[in-house]
Amino acid sequence: MATQQTRGTVLLPRAEAKARSKGRVATPGLADLRGKRVAFIDDSRPNADVVLAEYQALLEAKYGIRSVVIHKIDLGLRVNEPLPKDVFEKLAKEVDAGVVALGS
């Protein structure tokens, strides 16, 4: 009996501004990743480093990202909170896109 393999799908979610987020503007998504600088944010969840390494390899091979910034942050029990504002602002100046690991 032959086993059938299913292929995974990579989703490219895009942020959209909510009506109540006055004063905030969602930045348009990137048309292409080739040559872009990408931050990989390790949120310290189990296996986050493994997930990020796979995404990094995929984005380098398939989409030609140029450089990578890996930022590890230990949020402890506050894993559902956003990055601290100073970290977010620093990364926003350094990179074109970001990937946050969601470990298991």
C-alpha cells in the first residue's frame, strides 16, 4: 500500500490596521524578498530556534534574502506580549521584514 505525502503550505500573513488603532498605519507588504534584510525573532519557546533555522534556510534558498538578524528575547511567562518598544524600533531600522518563531 502506497503512502501519500501531503505538501505543506507557507502562509504569508499581512497585518491590517484595525479601525480602533487610530494614528497607526499598516505598512504595505513587500513585493519581493530578494536582497531584503530579515530579522528572525526567537521568543525562547521550545523549538523556536529549530523553526527559525528552517524558515531562514527556506527564505535564503527560495526567495534570496540577503542578510539575517537573529534576535533572541526571553519573555518568560509573558510570551503573548509584543516585543518591547525599544527592541521593535531598533529592528525596524535594521531590517525590511521580520519572522517571529512560534515554538512548540
